[in-house]
Amino acid sequence: MKTAENQPNELKRSMKARHLFMISIGGCIGTGFFIGSGYTIHEAGAFGAILSYIVGGFIMYLTMLCLGELSVAMPVSGSFQTYATKFIGPGTGFAIGWLYWLGWAVTVALEFLAAGQLMQRWFPESPVWMWCAIFAFLIFSLNALSAKAFGESEFVFF
């Protein structure tokens, strides 16, 4: 019989489907999307922006179809980095893994910067770095608390 003392640490499913749904939407639609859309509309016009989003969305759709086919044909623990390692080579898989990490690290920084710039519109005397630090601390604290706390905050704030 397992007791609390000899039971290994096990993962718990503390997030509900609504949490995951809002996290996925929040990952696609962030503050950077709205700022980037405004710039795109300003530079390319309404028709150019719509056309560029249609083309970009179609390319992303094709990419996700290919990734779906690969994951059905070869269900492994990993992502496209694993497929690149198997089908192209270990060097390519290594490079893709680090480029993926770097892309998300830059994205997080840009999201904090965009949020800081949006807050500076309401509080013009405050520096942008202060808002970036506040949002970074808030996100880190919610992640450090628990996965359920992060999911619930994502659901409420979105």
C-alpha cells in the first residue's frame, strides 16, 4: 500500500479545458499582435494587411497540416525538433531546438515591451522599463504559484 511518505511525486492535472483554451488564444493574440496590426495597416493599408494575413495564415495552415501528418505517422515525445533530427540530421535538430527557444525568449521580451508601451499611454510620466518589470514579476509569480493559478489568471484577464 502506498502512503504519502513513500509515494513518488506525481503530476496532477490541475488545469481545466477552459484554462487551456484561453492560454492558447492568449498565445496567438497578444499585445504585440495589436501593435503589429496597427503598424501593418498603417504601412500596407487595409487591403494589404488583410492580404498579408491571409497569405501568412495559409502558410501556417500548411505547416500545421504537415506537422499533424508527421505526428500521426511517428508519435514521439517531442516536437518538430525531433522530426528534424530524425529526417534531416542531428545538427539541424539541435539548431532548430535552440532557434525555437530563442524565438520564444524574444517573443516574451517583446510582449513585455508592448505591454509597457501600452501602459505608458495611460501613465505618460512612468518609464516603460517599470511596467515591463511589473508584468514580468506578475507572470513569474503566477507561474511559480501553480499551474492552476496561472491558468485561472489567464482565463480571468483574457
